[in-house]
Amino acid sequence: MGEFRVRKIGLIVGIILCVLLLMMPTPEGLTVLGQKVLAVSVMMIIFWMTEAIPIPMTALLPILLYPLLGITGSKGQNEIELFTHYAYPTVYLVLGVGFMASAMQRWGLHRRMALGIVKKVGSKPSRIILGFILATAFISMWMSNTTATAMMLPVAISIIATMGDQINTGFKKALVLAIPFAATLGGLSTVIGTTTNPTGIGIIQETIGVELSFLEWMKIGVPFTAIMLPIVWIYLRKFYKTDKMADIKIDVVDKEYEALGPMNKGEKLTSVVFAVSVLLWVTRSLWKGFVPFATDETIAIAIAISTMIIPVDYKKGIYLLEGKQALAEAPWGTMLLLGGSMVMGNAFTDAGVAQWVASNLGALSNMPPLVIIIAVGVVTAILTEVTTNAVVVASFLPVLAGIAKGIGMDPLQLMLTCMVASNFAFMLPPATPPNAIAYSTGAFEISDLMKAGLGLKIIGLILFPLIMYFITFGLFGVGM
């Protein structure tokens, strides 16, 4: 009854706020188009937070409301795209990985991998979570954090399915949430770990003429990752009390692993597809010169197609996946969520809403530099929950460069602050693709993500100005 009441209140409040924002006088510095986008965005955010209507349905609201409110099809310079963003590349990465996960489950490879990991990591639930945090963060340093999340989640879900009688709900939530959190922080540490980093680095070079090399960015990102990862582990242990859970019975795990026997043909073929796809993702930077248009999504769709054409028993017409099964199990809800969040995020930028928010930071010009850094970080961290971090960076950095020059600060300091704080996206599925993919597993509710993510965001916002001011600017001299 309580959950239903929250949804009902969310529906009413979201609609009322949307109407009020549409009817109020247009704020100074914001266009009428931006006001309309802001109104729809606020309603979508409330709907997502309260699950007033199913999450994927909220993601489809722009298709209904943007044309009705005249947001799309405007003749001015702020042309708002709609349908193209529902085909955002990451959507197809999710689709391809979903097919691979289905194949793993069909042939039992997920169970073998799960039992094998538990055998290696040990019997303590907290140690299993730590293993996934470290593995995900390391992988995310060298490939897209979205890809790293999509790779690791099927393995985590298989552990939950296999160990179901030995673990509780807290462990399930902590294990699944640890993966997107670790992927986001791991991706922060290198240039190639997330699209946000190269986007921001490119804007910095174009705007203020400062070029950040791969090594220089690691000086910025690695300290945050190194400090935050242990905190994520300790935080999840305490938040979900996994340190008080009973150890998993390793002898039972050993027996179940032995009972699996030798790998069947379907497992072997699926493991080959899995290994080849991981190899291609990890090494793409080495061979992309030969196939310049290939992306992580290209590889993901190759996976999806391969599961349909690789035969396990050709004479009987048995393949790694059957078409109906694969399509029925595809993560359509997550794909719509990603598309809808990209529509909203890009409209937020194209209609000038993000620039309007950033320009209002100029009121801080008389504050000490550390206070300005904290303020920029807090605003960025809040906005990054409702639109992807790459969009926040793309819209904020040029504005921040102008603000910094106007108040006598080094522009690079504010721009780097924004880039780092944009990665504190821990509370909502639309905030970053890793969150959306993790939510698609059904292992937790949005309320779980919001509660756990809020605490982690607060910790990050407390630590980040200290790390930025004393390590990035002070110890390494970046931005000085």
C-alpha cells in the first residue's frame, strides 16, 4: 500500500509541477523552448524517482509531449532531435550483450562461471563483492564503463541464481549495485574509460588550448578511483550488512561445480563467443585503424547475430539461441530507458537549459576558489543524475571556461571539477548507462538505487574538493 501511495503521489506531483512550470513567466535568460523542456524533464524525473508509471513508459513521454508542446520541429537555432536519440549507440550495446547473456544462461555457462568465481574468491560475501568491484573497475579503465558493466552483470546474476539458498536480499543488491558504481569510478581514471573523458578533453583543448595527455589525465582520475573504490566496498558492506552475513559453504560449491561435469558443446561455443567479444572490446584501440567505423556496438551486434547462426547441432537445427527466445528475453525496457534519457539530456542542452543553469553560477564570483569548486561540483553532480554525464560535460565546460575567466580563476580548474563531479552519478537509472543496465536485471528497485546512491554521492562530494584541491592541483600541479 505504501509503495502504491508513493507512485500515486509521484504521478500527481509530476503533472502539477509540469503544468506550473509551463504556466509561470519564463525565467530570465531561459527561452520559452527551454522552459518547455525543463517542465517535461522535471515531470520525467519525478516519474522515474517514484515509478509513477513503468520506467520505460516514462522514457517514451517525449514522443507524446514534445510534439504537443511544440518542442520538436521548431524553426529556430535550437532544433530539438527526438527519434534519433532513441537509437543511441549504447542501446545496441545493451541488445547485443543481452543476447550473449541469454546464450550463457541457456547452456549453463553462467552457472559454471559463477561457481568458479566463488571457488577462487572465497566464502565471505564481502570478499566476493570486493572481487567484483576490483575486477569491474580494472576492466572499465581500458574499455567503456558501459561495456564493462554489461560484461560483469551476467556473471553476478548467475552467482545470485546459483547461490540463491545461501545468500539474502542484501547481498544480491550490494553485489549488483557494486558493478555500475565500480565501472563508473574505474572509467573515470583513464581517457578511454568513458565517453565523458575524451569529450571533455576535446572541449578543453578547443576552448582554452590546454592538451591533456593519457598520463596527465590519469593523474586526475586515478587518485579519485583509488580513494573511492575502497570506500564503495566499505560503504556497501555496512549499508547492506554483508560483513555480518554467514559464509557461503564452499564444500557445497565444490560439489555443485563437480556435478556440472565436462562442458557441453553449447557451453564451449558460448564461451568462445564470450572470449572473442571481450578480446575485441579490449583490443579495439589496436585494430580500429584497420576498421575505423567499428565500435563497441558493432561488436555487440556481431555477438547477437552469431548466437543465431552458430549451430550446436546443425542436423537438428539447434543453435546457440532460438529467435523467439532471444527476442523475448531482450532487455527492451532498458533500451527504451537509455533512449528516453538521451532524448531528455540532449534536449536539456539543445534548448539551453543546461547553459542557463551553468551561467547562474557566475553569482559565485566573489566566493573563495574552494567554495566555487565545491558549488560547481555539487550542481554538476545533481544534474548528472537526470541526464548522462557526457551531455552535462558537453554543455557545461564552454560556459565554465567563460565564468572562470570572468572571475579570475584558472578555467582548467573549474572544467576539471565539472568532469570529475559528472561521474558521481549513483542515484538514478538515467544518470549513466551502467546504472540503467544494472537496473534492468531486476535485482533492485529504484528506491534501493536512490538510497544507496545518495550516501555514496554525499561521500564523493565531501571528498572530491579535497582530492581535487590538494592532490590534483597541489601534488600534481594539474590546473595550476
